[in-house]
Amino acid sequence: MKNNYNDKDARTFVRCQVKCHVNKDLALCIYGSQLLGQNNELVMHGGGNSSVKISNDILYVKGSGSDMAFATLDNFPALDLKYLSKKQSLGEVSDEEMITILRRSKLNPDAVNPSVETLVHAFLPDKFIYHTHANSILALSNQPNGLLLCKSVFGNKAGIIPYSMSGFELAKKVISERDRLKDCHGIVCIKHGIFSFGTSAKEAYDNMINLVNHAEKAVILKSKKKLTSTMAVKIHARVEEILPIIRGGLGPGWILSYRTSKLIKTFMSNNELRRYGMAGPVTPDHVIWIGHKPLILTLSQNPKESFERIILDSIKLYKVQSERRFEKHNLRYGGQKIIKNKTPRVILIPGIGLVGVGKNINESSIAADLAEVNIRVISDA
């Protein structure tokens, strides 16, 4: 992966930002954020975050859901760093309590809400921090022996922590690992992504690129075998005949984005598709857009006249299974949660390609983009 940090460009960017009354360090943080956000191998569609500490009082963190590639001052709410730092001594913090803490920390109550990983940025002592969901990191960490594998690959260059949901628990684990490896350049979060840090924006950015490159080399060396087609998939219908049936099965108001490529076709013509295709999103951030599992439509070896029945029955079954899964996990919350969506957001069709599903063209395109990321990561692993 190429290091795109350019000192001359950074100085020019900062000069323009300072003229608009943006703090110099924040401007440098935004410059690095844009560089990382423009690389689809690192983050996509609002994923990842970044921060900078101004003295000991203020923490600027990228707002929740804003796109790093187009980061601006308005995407970085100013937070009370001293207030947030005191929360490190707490034993437990519920999700609801954490949301309250983050909102109270905003120096401007009308500013956008900060990232769900804000406490990680607040607890770490480093001035500049970047967080991405790098494909190569996920290709290593998401394997069954991901924790041991990452430890052997990174050594003391990066701390490694087991998976934790974003929030207080993740922040505590990150700072504990940071204290253990005081000279490390980043922290790898298994099945999630990576944090890098530094005393300058350039150092934090360089550390991110260097660690990701280290992971990329390891993925190439440790890949057991290249994913190949193991079965012939023939469908006696064109994609333009299949998509209208899918739209009808989903119901009104859904938009589809279709994708195909050599990699996608290879991925879906392997007889292990049911196993690795249903492994779920490669990072939790993707769940918002692509849901828990894709729908796999197996149309090959079936007569064309049976396609409509197979598609409609498959969509109906998917919705039923989604509701059952939700009800099962909702028990731990006393049944208080409400299911927002039972519709498949990604549909894999061997012999045809993949389909992203959304309420508008932007949502369906994002779903398709992230489905392709999942395919690349799983294929590389």
C-alpha cells in the first residue's frame, strides 16, 4: 500500500484551513483522515475514525457515520477531554450510559455526535489517532487462530486484543494493551480493525500504512491456497429476468444494485460457498448496511420456470429466520428492542453475481460495495 502523505500538500492544506480559523493540529488530523478515507482497502462509507488532542482540554473526534474521505471541520465535534478521561476509572458502563457520556462531553451541544469509539481516543495518551478497517488486517484477524496469528505477525510493533463491541469495554482493553506495549505503533482489534497513533499526524498515518503493509505481506505469505472455482454453475436466464422477480419478492420501495466480476464469480462457484459466504460481515461496522447474513439464491440445475417460486420462497424464509434470530437475541434485553429490518441487504446468486439492496440507490450501492469488500477479504484469507 502506497504512503500518500506529502509534506508539501499537508502544509498547503493547513494554510487553507487556518485561514478558515481551523486549529493547525486539527487541520493536520483532517488531512490524514482524508488520505486514509480515500483508500477503499482501509475504510468505506463512513467507516473508521480519527482524533487529535488539543492541549489537555479538548479532544476532536470524527463524528459518527461521517466519511473520512470528505472530512471537514464540521465532522469533528470538540469534546471535553478531562471529563472523558475521568471515565476510565469506572468499572462498567452500559451502552445507554456511554451515549449519555458522549453527548455530555460535547462542548457544542448542536455539534454532530462523536464516534462510538470516542472513549478509545480519549483514554489513549497519544496526540493523533487513526482507526480503519483495513482489509489485510481483517484477512488475518478473522481466521480461527487470528489472535495468535496476529501476535506472530506483528510482534511488538502492535498490540493485539480479542474482539469486543465498540464502547467502554473496547476502550479499556485497548488502553490496557497500550500500557503493556508502550513502544507499539498501533493496536489490532481482532475481527474489527486497527488503531494507529503518533505524536504527529504524519507519524500516526505512517504507522497505519506500515502496519497494514506488514499485514498485506503476511496475508500473501500465509495464504494456504488461492480460492478457485470447484463447480460449474449454469443458469438458463439473464440477470434482467431475475432482478424483477427479486424486487417483487422484497416488496415495494427497494432498489437493487447488481455487481459481477471474475472474483465474484469465482467466490460463488466454490462448493464451500454455504460455509464462508454465510460467515457474516468481516467487521461489525458493515452490519449497518449489509445485515447479519446474505441471502444465497441457488438457481442452477433448476428449470427457468421454477425460478420465481424459488426466489419468492427463499426471500420469505430469510425474513422468517431473521425474525426468529432477532427474537432469540432480544431475550437478553427483556424483549425491549424492535426489529428494524428483516429484508436481505445482500443477495448472492451463483452464476449471476451479487445484488445490494437498499431503500435508495445510495444504500443499495453501499451494500454492494461492502459485499465486494467481504468477498475480497475472505478470498485473501
